[in-house]
Amino acid sequence: MSGLSLEQVSRRSGDRVLLEGLDLAVAPGECLALLGPSGCGKTTTLRLVAGLDPCSSGRILLNGEDITHRPAGERQVAMVFQSYALFPHLDVGENLALGLRSRGVPRPERDRRIAAVLELLELTPLVRRRPAQLSGGQRQRVALARALLRQPRIVLLDEPMSNLDARLREDLRPELRRLLCGGEPPVLYVTHDQQEAMGMADRIAVLQAGRLEQVGGVRELYTDPRTRFVADFLGRPAINWLPAEGGRVLGVRPEHLRPQAEGGIAARPLRREWWGHQPLVWLETPHGTLRMLLPAGGELLDYLMVGWRAENELWFDADGRRIDGAGPWRQQGRARAV
Amino acid sequence: MRLLALLWSLGPLLWQLHTSLLPPEALVGQGPAGAAAWTLANYRLVLAGDPPLWRSLLNSALVGGGTTALTLLLALPCAYALQRRRGPLAWGVGAALLAAALFPTVLLFLGLLELARTFHLGNNLAALCLPYTALALPLAILLLRAAIADLPPELEDAARLEGMGLGMRVRAVLLPLLAPALASTAILTFLFSWNEYPIALTWISRVDRLTLPTAMARLAGSSVFTVPYGAFAAATVLGSLPLLLLVLVAQRWIVRGLTQGAVKG
């Protein structure tokens, strides 16, 4: 089997479980985003694949070959760190040369490869600068250049853009994809930013508390979340939760709520904020505050009824697991007026 | 204000320099002290003495160099391990080190003397480096540990991914980045060894093996009838010059490098 696969990989440190029984497969050229809140195990996963930390149990395979116990330096891994980890005492050229020199690449080839990657990333004029003399975006490009130079078999990116401003991040996304994805090596991309995960990745793996919650395509995770955590973590503005009998909960996304003539829940608009070109309305209802994304130009009365289509309901049991065909939602007891 | 600070720190040194250049008559009050012509008589006196002062300068330099080298060699790996391998053991060793750094050295003399006698370490300059290193180590480790704590671990991760072994990581990444800390630790260690008096006094008795502080004490106590202010001042000046040189050389390392800009902005 080609590509990267993790089989039942766990990592414990002392009595702390950082990662528990992770199964993942990344095809060659595929970009898989590891998404989750901080401390969920995504960076741990990356460090295990890189060989920077040892697995407590489980296997890591690359193109069918077991690399679980191979030292980091022999895995041909390219990694871009969140902090870029450029060597501060060396200039850009020396930073790039260090790895090749330690691998014994002869001088002429070294110079040729460095020149090519400098050209590709438009770093040539900065070659004699130290990292401290570079802007954040330039440092990121140097880190990327270093990763590309390695002719990697796996590419690992640890929040590579979190130190850049939002606009630059957006511009860099296609650039990163062009440079790193679609080639031979599988790409693992760690982020806590769902927007970035959706923009960068072919598939997303959502992690929480050291466990894999769900892995799937970007749309799939959004429309068909298997756990309450995934439904809650993906999608902004965040999903609405309505309690139902038996400890179950119903999730309805803000864009699926709509005003309707009769039936549904009595609601009173509390405030509105602009969400791009659409108004997001906060509604006071007998079932708590709900968020409703109105179509552009929609107008609201002071008092209204809101509802949703049954096919847009997402049901979860008391343990947060998805249940299919549990609807439709019925109002419990008599609706109070608001 | 700055002038005042300069005067405050340089004043005594300059006065000492001035004293060392005065003829002995001017020092004991005959004739106006300020007007006397400068002379190198005091320097000739101490350098031609028995043993000559350059001999003890050399001894001190040897002991200082040996102590500094040995201290850095032991302190760096220890500090690195303590900082990077966190755990109860590292914590315990760290606490013990701090306690050792605070331990009054006076209480050690008898023990050290006994050790010197048992293992025949007296009058041996190389052996003198051992207690000096032992005493300098706690502070050196604490200083280097703080410097290592400031190094982002990602730098080493990156180096490991580049396929660099431990030796190369130390040479190409760790040492250059720690150069300022190493330089200042070296200066402090050398200074301690250069100034140390009681242990040298008890361990060394042969005059040609005396280190600078003990030689100077001998100079001062060489006559009951006169206090050789001039010779003493000359010895002080000669004893300070190597330190001055050392600091000037090390300054290059202290100012250079710095990890600024390694991580984030």
C-alpha cells in the first residue's frame, strides 16, 4: 500500500495519554489536515511521523515499509515548524546549505539546488540576510525552501501560517498547495483553523483529546458529522443545539434556520451582526438563544416563528454520537411566549 | 552622570596605576607625591623578585585555563541534560546544585586539606584545578542551563530532521548559539580561579608554584619594617592586565550571535 499509514498509533508521556489508537491513511500527493483544538494530539501525531518522538505503540508505514523505529534524520521528512525554526546564527543561504552539507551532498550540486529553490521562492535577493532581518512571510518562505530542498518522502506542516496575518495566509494557501501537494509525498497539515483546513486539505481528520473523531472530505465533515464534537467544531457561525427527550440533542446550522409563517419556535430577535454580506441574527427562544443566518437583504419583524427542514436536522445521542432518522424535532411541553 | 560612574569604577584603578609608577620615597611621604616623576622601579622589583612575579602569573593562568576548560566541559552536558530531560531526577539534581552553590566554602577547607594530603595533591597546579572546578561548577551549570532554556527546542528538532547527528548538532547549532553564555561563564570561572586565595594557600607551599594571590600576599608580608606599597601596586596592575585582555577578547563573543529572531518576530 502506497502513501503514509498510521496503525493504532499511541503516544503516552508519563501517565498522560497524548494520542490513543490513531488509524490514518494518507495517499501519495494527498493533503490531509489534522484539525482540532490545542492539546488534541495533532502536533503529537506530526512529531511521531517525523520521528522526533517515539511511538508508545502502533506502527507507522510509508509505502508499505515500517518506519516506526527509524531515526528522524533517515526518514526524509520535510517539516515546516510553526516557529519556522530557522538557525538564527546563519544567513538564509547557510540555513539552506546546512542540511545538504550534513548529508554530504557535493558542493556544486548543493549550490545548484539551493539556487533553484531560492529562485522558485523569490528569495535570491535575501540570501545573505539573517532570519532576524526577515519579515514573517519571508521567514516562512525560507522554512518552506528548506523543506523543499530535502526531496522529501513525507511533508509535514505544523501550523505553518499561524504567525502570518490573515490576508497573507489566504494568498499563500494556493501557493503552498502548488509547491507541496500533488507530488509524490503525502502531506500532513496541522492547524486549529478550520478555514485553513478547508482551504488547504483534500481531507480533514478531526482530533480531540488524543482521539480521532472523524476523517473525511471537507463537505462530508460539514454535512455529515459523525459526532457532536465535529458538528460543533466545524462551521462558523457555530451550530445551534436544541435539547430533546432522552438526553439527545438536535443540531441545526444557522443557515438552515428560517422564518416561517406558522409552526416552529417562537423567537424574538435580540441583536444582529453582519457576517460578510449576510446578517447573523441572535434569537431569544424558549429553548435558549439561537443563531440564524439570514439571506442577504432579508428583513425581520420584532417577533416571529422560526423553523427548519427535517432533512437539515443533525441528531446526536447523550454520548455525542450521531443517530440517523431520529427526527423530526417536536416541541417539548407547551411553548411559552417570549 | 556617566562621568561620575566612570570615575567611580575607574578611579581606584587609576590611583593604583599611579601608585605603581611612583618611586618608593614619594610613597612614604617625603616630597610632594603628585610631583614625583614616574618610574618603572616597582615593576622591575616585582619581576626580578624571587620567585619573579611572571612565574606566579603564569601559574595562575595555567590553573585558570585548566579550571575554565574543565568546568565548561563538565557543565555544558550537565546543564543540557538537566534542561532538556525534565523530571523529578532533573529537578532534584537542580536543587542540589543550587544548594551546593550556596554552601559556604570555608567549611570545606579541612576536608580539602585532608584530601590533598591523602592523595598527595599538594604543590601540584593541575590538582589545584580539581577543587576549583568543583566549586565553580554549580554556578556554571546554572548559568548555562538558563541559556539553554532560552534556546527553542524546535531548532534541534529541525537539525535532527536534517540528518545531523549529535556531534554535528552540538558543533553547528548548539555551540554557536550558546557562545555568548559560554563566554560569560568562562570569564566568571576564570575570574574565580584567578582570585582564589585560601585553597591555594593551603595546597601550595613551594614558592615557584604559587598562584598570584598567594604570591602577592607573600610580597606584602616579606618585611616587617616596610610596607611595599609600590611593589604591591605594580603586582596588582600586572595581575589585572590578563583579565582585561580576557574580557576584551570574550566581548566579541558576548556581543555577537544572540538568538534573537530565531522564533517568531
